[in-house]
Amino acid sequence: MVKKFEISNNIRKLRFLANELTQQDLADALKQSPDDRDANYYLAIWHVLEARAPARAGGRVDEVEQHRQEAAKLSAASLARHPDDPRWGLDRLRILGLLDQIKSDEVKAL
């Protein structure tokens, strides 16, 4: 009989692997097609989620800040390449709103 701990540990390993594959797949898609709007947006979202996880757990500030900066950088670069397309502008606003929410959550936690 498999212990509950072993199952939970295996699930965590699978989630980690899926998360890493997703990030790598999105990064690879951007290398091949830098104007892929979905890949740009979801890679920025991946960084936002990575920034949120350590922040909620009282994690390392440098990792949180690195993911925040990467999400902001991706969305800014995307908008800079497509300044007249409102969809890219909305993506940028969504990312900035999520990043702002992380800061708000941290202030509330103090």
C-alpha cells in the first residue's frame, strides 16, 4: 500500500515538472516567434505566479523581485513592438495590475 505522503510528494514533483515544462515551452515559442502574443502574455503570467508563490510563503525577496521584473520587462517589450495594437496594451495593463496586487498583498501582510 502506498503511503499518503508518497502520493503527495509525487504530485508535488509532477506539478513542478509541468510548471518547468510550461515555462520552457513558452520561452522556446518566443525564441521562434517573438510576436506570439499568447506566448508573451502567458510567460509574463508565469513570472507573476512565481512571484506570488514565494511572497505568500514569506519567501526570498530577491526571487520575488526577479520574477516581477521579468514579467514587467516582457510586457513592456511586447507593447513596445506593437504600440498601436490595443490587445497588447491590455495585456500590459493586466500584468501591471497583477504585479500591483502582489505588492498590495505584501503590504497587507505587514
